Amino acid sequence: MGRCQRQADNQRHAARGQLPPRRRSLHGTADMPGCPARLQPLPQHRANHDTARTSAHPSHKRPSRQPSPLPRFPLEARHVSVIGLIQRLALVHLLVIGTASAQERRVAITFDDLPAAIDTGSSAPPLADVAALNRRILDVLRRDKVPATGFVIEKTVQSLPRDAVRRLLAAWTDGDLSLGNHTYSHADINGLSLDAIAAEIDRGDATIRPLMTAANKTLRFVRFPLNHTGETPARRDAIADLLRARGYTLAASTIDTSDYVFERAYGRALAAGRDADAQRIKAAYLAHSAIQIDYYADLNRRVLGYAPPEVMLLHLNRINGTSLPDILALFRQRGFRFVTLDAAQSDPAYRAPTRFATPFGPMWGYRWARDRGVKVDGRLEQEPPDWVIRYAPG
């Protein structure tokens, strides 16, 4: 999967007007032969609308991407401590409080890749691991009374024992929890015909539609893999028509933390039995999440002139299974109230369709900026720490 992971990462950076320092010599983002349609868990979410900025970065030679031994942590990573992390997050919190408006802040929590984003290489994840991860996430959401929407890949559902996975997903229809359609096979719609996209949508709700109906709820939201929505105006409009005809609304996302990058590193540490490394990666993930929440909230407020309800994009993976209480705490510290996705997208900012068409998958703040002619430099958005990226396989 190494080159396929590189493809997804390169596309994500190119969309923001840059390539990562180790890969700036790669100038193309065309499909690489032999890459499967599903690049889990590697969505291309963080995209700047101004792709003309690529030339601002010097070229670098492409290093070897051969598998490497587990790296030693650099000095700064080895000294990540819980106390230091808390101190930094507290400082960020004070700065946010000092600059935030009196307007109520709201956020909807969403998870992609249900039943679980546990990468096993090729085989289906073990049912016991899937069930344990869902139980851990759901316990936190229920305990803290946090609404959430989980977006389901039907093909993964079909790879697991039918009755067990249906019971697991039915738990996502209780109370303020709900399910959404993440397509049948997690294919990149950029490479599909309109008929194939329609089939991905229709086959994608085979399990979740009956479950939502049984819970007296309406299946409303679709989120396409990689946050793609149509690479040309004609394709964007045609895809919107497909959704409208089926009673679907496109699920937005406004905050991205690159949790899939940290998940790769976290999974490698766990597989190697390096629990201390895993804890350092988790600490780095929380610190990066705090930065990203503030970055995107400020971006959206500057672009729109007010603070819209945010939509947090997460994946149902192992690092979020252990970090979710801390992620929710980051929002509470900043004065956010948790709302349903339906409530968040009732805001006028979401009701007006974006006119921006792109082959990439930027967060909505970048799309709003392009629609409104607001200049945004995506290079100001921080990447995950380089040592975490090096630690991750691929």
C-alpha cells in the first residue's frame, strides 16, 4: 500500500498549493497503476483553493521510501510529557478565550469508515476488535451526551458476520446518534462515471437504511470518500442532482486533524509492542488537534464574518478510541456545544451550495473562501509533526 498512501498524501498537499517537504519533487497526482480504489484510511481533506502557490516551495529530491526500521524518537518527541501538553493546551485555550466572540460556538461530531477503520492490509478486521472499538466510542458519546453521525462503508459491513454487525450499527441509531452513507466500496468518485456513482450511493445504504427506518429516523447524509464532491462544475452539479433525487444531503466537514496519519503511526507502535511510543504519538495527536480546531474555527469565522457551526471529521479508528474524551474536552474548553449534524447544516452557510469545483477534497472553509473571493494561504495550516509522519509505515 506504500505508493497508494503516497498518492493520497501527495494529492492532499497539492490541493493546498504545496507538496510535503519530502515529496515536493513529485509534480503529478494522477492515479498510480495498481492502487486499489479504497485508500483507507487516507482521505484528501486538507486542501487550499489557491493551487498557484506550489512554486513558492523549493524542489527536493525524493528520498527512498523503502520500509525502514522503527525509528528512535527525536529529542523533542522523547520529552513530550502530559504536563507539558496540558500547559500548552491551557495557553492555547486562554488565547482563544481572549479573542473569541460572545456568539455561541457549536460543533457536530462525525466519524467516517464505520464499522471501523482498522487497517489489516487486505482482510476484514476481526469482529471482536470492531465491536470493542465501537463500544468504546459509543460509551463516551452516551456518557457525555454528545450527538454524532457515523458514515458507513457497506462493503466493509458485508465482510463481517451479518447479524453481529447489524446489531453493532443499530446502536448508532439511538438517541442523538445517527448513520450516514459513505458509499458502497469507498471508491474515489473522481474516477467513476455518473452511473457508477449512483450505484455506489444506492448500494451504500443497503444495511443502514432499514436500520434508520426501524429507529424512525430519516437517512439524510452522504459523505463521499476523500471529501470529493465533483472535479468540474458539470460533474459537481450532476452529482448534486443524484443526491437530490434520492433525498440525500451532502455532509460537509470543516475541521480536519489528519487523524489517519497519527493512526498509522499509533498502529505501528502498538503492533511493535511499543506502548511508550504509542502514548507519545497520542500526546502529539491531541496537541495537533488543538491547533487544528483553532486554525479552522478562525478560518471559517474570517471567511464568513461569523462563527458557523463546525463539523468535525474523525475516523472510527484506534487512536480516536483512546483519545475521544480528550478531543471532546478540547471543544468544551473552547466553549463549544455539541449539536447534531442536521442542526449544524441548517446554518445558512451550508444551505447555499458551494460553487467551487475541485478534484481535491478541501475543508468547507477553503471552499467558502473561494466562493467569496477571500484570499487564504493554506501553507499557514500546520502539518502533523515530521517525526510522526516518519514513524508511520508506507
